[in-house]
Amino acid sequence: MNVVIVDTSCANLASVKFALQRLGIEPVISADAAVIKAAERVILPGVGTAKAAMRNLQQLQLVETLQQLRQPVLGICLGMQLLTESSAEGDVACLGVIPSRTEAMIAKPEVNNAPLPHMGWNTLSLQVDNPLVKGLEAPAYCYFVHSFAVATDAYTVAESSYGGMTFASMIRNGNFFGAQFHPERSGQVGATILKNFLFAELYGATDADTRT
């Protein structure tokens, strides 16, 4: 399988690569538009700020390439947030392939011991219509590191709670999927999610065309 990890210049690419290698896949790390377009699966990782990441994608001339992809695309952590319309982190426009918004996480005053960033293990509220979580059973623990999060909306396919906040831990629109957590650091749960992304039937003929 031809899998490309997009080299955004703002991600720990090695950990994602090693996770795929454990599943028998030798991915290509590339910022070449032609290589990305030819992939069967595309993974968009990211760490740092949305503003810096979008600046990198613009400098690499990858914004339009990523927006036009029709094969399955998985955004991880910041990569998931980049799939949304905009991010409050730097007040920046993102790729806009999922009509959601990324907001600052603010713990409710009445909730104690909820420091930010949200860092560590947390559970997913699983949704049966999300093909990425096929085979998982609750409680499904995943590893998170973030201070901004996507607000829950019609594109949320799994959610999590922290400090009195509920946020989208997984989102989807057509062929674009997002995971706020790090599946490559989430043990067997994360390995199952990555395996589903790589090998499962993720959408039918019409489902891939549901993007707005």
C-alpha cells in the first residue's frame, strides 16, 4: 500500500512512521504534491501552532493539493485541527475540508485539577458509525496533548471530556478523518485505529462525495 505522511515541517514524523511500520507498512514521508496526490492513504500529522503549520503548508504550496485530495486522509492532533475551517490559535484560516472550528480549551472554574494543556490518557465516547473505531470496546483510552480543540458539531464522530469540557476527539467529512489524540502513542487502541484507516473499507461510492 502506498501511504504518504505529509512532511509539514512541524511534526514528529518518526513516531508515526514507526507505528505504520509495526503494521507492516513502509510509508513515504514527503512534501511533494505529486507524491501526495498519488498515495492511497495520506496522513497529516502536526505539533505546534496552527498559524505556523498553515504558514508551512502555504510555503510548501500544499494547501490546494490537500484540499483536493479524494483518497482517505487522516489528520492527527494539530493535523486534525488543520482540517477545520479555522483555528482560534493565531486566528488563522485552515484547510476548510471539514466545516468545524478549533477553539481554545477553557476549564470550567468549578472543576478542580484540570490543568492545560490536556496531557495524558483519556477515553473516547465511541460512535458505531465511525469505521476507524471498528473492533474497539469501551473504555478506549488514547493519549492526548493539546490546549486547543475542535468544538463538537455534526462532523463529530467521537468525543471526549476534560475539566468539564466536551470536545471532538474524532471528526469526519467524506474522505477526511481526524483524531485529536496521538494514535501512534495510544497502544493497542491506537494501533487498531491506524489499522482500520489503512485497511478497512472507510466509505462507499457516495459517502466520499459528502463534503460541503
